[in-house]
Amino acid sequence: MKNSKKQYFRKTVLSFMLFTAVLSNIKAQNQVILLWNKIPDEIKAPDYKEKEVINDGKVQSTSLVTIPTLTAFFPNVTKPNQTAVIILPGGGYQHLAIDKEGTKVAQWFNSLGIPAFVLKYRLPNDLIMKNKNVGPLQDAQEAIRYVRQNAAKWNIDPNKIGILGFSAGGHLAATLSTHYEDNVYESAYKVSARPDFSLLIYPVISMQNDITHKGSQINLLGNNPSQDLIDSFSNEKKVTTKTPPAFLIHATDDTVVLPENSIDYYLALKKNGVTAELHLYEKGGHGFGLGVNDTSKYWTRDCEEWLKVNGYK
């Protein structure tokens, strides 16, 4: 009788421990972190409220963001000195494709054993920002600094923190990669905002009128930007020898964001002696996320190989 009671007690304790571990893992997978204690250059606009598009219980798209967050996703098994990736969803600087180009991508990185953070960044708007040109960049810089500052807590190597951006999120990732030293706010963290590498997926790179994505240009720079402002946010013109290495992909038949964006950035990296790899797929169009059709669906395999070769996996 005593033995059966002991066995029952042990089973109960083990069940509780397993439940606690599972619960802890679920919490870790969706740890939402407020990026700022005080948002820089914020304008209070009570009627400007965040909007979410929800399908099948999942947030597909987010717009009118006022409170930037990082959502952390960790693999089931953590290792010392891990690589980490901060993900910037696209959406033309008008909304964020938070599921297709955020959550699902973070889960894919976790399957590779890599921690990932989805950044819900503020979208440029004069109603909530004193300078909408740099609002998203402020969030991106702080995201890198936050993860780097807390790297030890998450077993992350502070020298292996990358940025990934889709479409307009790719523009923000490239902007961060070329404007990481720009003093656009006062940070409490005394660490660099430079990403160690960038993964640019069908990115908007340029603001030049002949190849830019017009919607992204208007949303970020306004209706009639000066040539100086256009040049400043045309990231192919801002590459230096210190720009982080990059992995770029684009579909040749992309008519929304022309592949010349990736090509010009790649050539600028090459000219400056920066490690770079560019994949131009024959078909795929725009906005294919992790890859669904045609030759573009294999980009994740190519990206995983690039991470491995460069010591990030």
C-alpha cells in the first residue's frame, strides 16, 4: 500500500513538473517585450489606435502601430553562444505582414535551433512622430541594442545577431545595416546597433524614382521628397566597407519591387569588399514569405546553407 502511494505521489510530481516545463516553454515561445520605456520623439494621438486583421485566430496583419514590441521565439533546445535573428515583416511601410513574414519565419528559425525576435515596428506617420523618416529606424536600432544588451541571459553570442527583412522590412533592415551609427535618438544601452549580418528577402533597397517601390517611398519620405532625402534612404548609395555581410534573394518576375533593388545593393557590397550572396530566382513574384511556388520556394534551403558556411548555424 505504501509503495503504491509513493508511486502515485511520484507520478503526480512528475506530471506537474512536465506541465510546468511545457507551460514555461509556451511562455518562452511568445514572450512579448516592450521595446521602449519612453518612445523617442513621440506625438500623442489618442484617436490613432492599432488595428489587427485576424483570421483563424491568428493576427495576419497589423497597422497603425504605436507601441513597438519584440516577440521572442526560442528553440526547444538552447545552446551556448547562439546566433539570433531579428525579423522585420514587410507591408510597404503601411502595415506589417506579421504572420507570413514574422511569426512563421521565427518558427522556421527555431527549427534550425536559432532564437528569433519579431519586431513590431512603428510605421511612418506624421500624427505620431516628430520625424517619420527615422521613426522605424529608431525601433530597429533599439531592437538590436536590446537583444545585444540581454544576449547573455538568452545564451546568445552578442557578435552573432542578424537582421532579416521582407520587402519594406528589407528596406528597414538595409537602412539599419547602413545607418546603424546615425544618432537618431538617445539610447540607454552602450552597445552597437550594427547587425552582424543581414538577410534581405525581396527587399526595397532604393528610394530612387526609377526602381523604388513607390508606396514605400511615399509612406516613408512623403509625397515630394527632396533628392537629398531620396539619396539618404537609397541604401545602395550608403554601403561602406563596414556594412554587414548580406544574403539577398529576389524573383526575376517581381513587378512590385524590382529585382534591381537587390542587384544594386549586391554590387555596392561587392565594390566595397563586403561578403555577399545574391540569388535571383526565375519565378516567384513578390511577397512569397517562406516560399510557396516556383523556384523561389527553395530560398530557405539556400539561406540555411549560407548561415552554416558563415558560422551562424
